[in-house]
Amino acid sequence: MTDRELLEALFAAAVRAADPLTCIRKHLPSPPKNGRTVVIGAGKGAAQMAAALENVWHGALSGVVVTRYGYGCETKSIEILEASHPVPDAAGQVGGKRLMETISRLSENDLVIALICGGGSALLPAPPEGLTLEDEIALNETLLASGAPISTMNVVRKHLSTIKGGRLAAATKARVVSLIVSDIPGDNPVFVASGPTIPDAMTRQDALAIVEQYKLQLPTAIIHHLNSPAADAPKPDDPVFARHEHFVIASAGVSLDAAADAARANGVTPFILSDSIEGESATWRWYTLRLPAKSPNATGRSPSRLYCSRAARRP
């Protein structure tokens, strides 16, 4: 096997590890005994996740997911809506309302499967009372230009929304199982798509501190809201989340491990730098080039050629 063939094999292994069909099959929840199974979702890969779920789920499904313009695909019973990314638009606001409506009337006997992946933050604008879609657009544009990490941006976003920060899942009596594809360094699920189905302990005071740290110039209405108890998000110990579960089914870390396994299977010892690298790709390129070369292994190849890494992308 040539070096090129080896690298292509590692890439293929990494991609297979993130295949929605494979990932979802491994994490299927038990169907409800006497209720419905309803699917919601948001993210750039939400349509493909919905199609994969339909292929492996035994039983009736209904629901709706929101994805980026041009990222939809054919599905059987799950409706696909498209909206703008990375800057929100009115179609995303309509999509967010549809998700809320889809699950708000379900009972404790029902099951909600939430398909969440990167891009969901922008695709689900849901400004709270006193704010407008234009305010949320201004927020997104300011955050994208700030240079802040994804997780930091999403702390602010989730305190300026009626969907993010666990609020979507809190709107239903049904059991919620979230299947998450992470694009967040470190794979903390509360930050993926700003956690519409998963609460966390961050507060509006944390959001205000970020505004100050990055000197964010935001509309007055946004600052007023962040200083109000109305911005408080539900906490993880809220009883509404007692029956909820979540699984990170695919991530950079999972794919890097798969590539490393493929390298070892071909007699090459890999070295994974990290799955949590953030910053400019050019900076990290020079860093990896300066790493010392290792002694050739049994194949005659230098493991330094097989460093695996990722530069995080903003949602």
C-alpha cells in the first residue's frame, strides 16, 4: 500500500465512523409501548440523520427537522424544512415554531427522538419577548466576527432564545432521547446547536461576562434581556428532564479513533494530537510541521506523517 492509499484508507475509516446510518443504528432507543414516536431535529446534517433513522427504525415515525438551504434529502415520513445558515432568517424562525408545535401536545406515553448536529444554533432563531429576528441576526453576525470559540458563542445564544438551552425539550411531557453529532471541541453536548434539548449550568451572568470579555457591541434590547430573569434557562436538575437521555453518536474524536485503528491495522503507529484544537488552520499547520519526526516503524513510514487533528469550525 502506498502512502497515498494508506491516507485514503484512513480518511475512509474516519468518514465511515461518522456515517449517520451506522451511528444511529447503534443508539436506537426502545420504542414506546403505548405512544407515538415523533422526530425533531436541527443542523446541517439533520436531513441525512432523519433519512438514516427512517431506514433503521421499526415502526411508525412522524416529525420535522430543519436543515440548511440545499442540504435536504428525500425522506419517507419526516418533513424536511430548510433555512439560512450561518445567519438566521425568517424560515428558520418558522421552523423553530414548527418543532415546538410538533412536541408540545405529546403525552408522557410518547417518545421524542431529537436529531441534533452542528449548525442548529443559526437554523433555529427564536427570539424571546422583547427581541426581534433582526436582533438575533445582529447577535449572530457579531458573534461570528468576535473570534470567540463555538462553546463561548453558544453560552450567549442560549440565553437569548425560547428554544436553546434545553427549552425545546422542556416544552413536552414526552420522553426525549437526543442523538447528537458533535462539532464542538471536547464534545460537550450542551454546546452542540446551543443545546435545544439539553440544559446546562451556565447562567445569564456567564453570558454577560462573555459580552464584556469580547467587547460585543449588541443591540440595547439584548443587553436588557440578559440582565433580566427572563433570560434564565432551565437547569439540569429541573424535573422536566428526569426521563431524558442523550448520546453523542459521532464526533471528531470518534472519527480520529477510527482512523487511528485503521493505521494500526496497516502496521503504522498513529499519534492523535487532539480532537479539541481551535483557531486558525494556518497556525496549526505550522505547529504540526514543526513536530519532530519519529523513528520509522516496521513499515518504513514515519508516524509523524500520520498526525491527526482538527481545526474547529464555527457553526
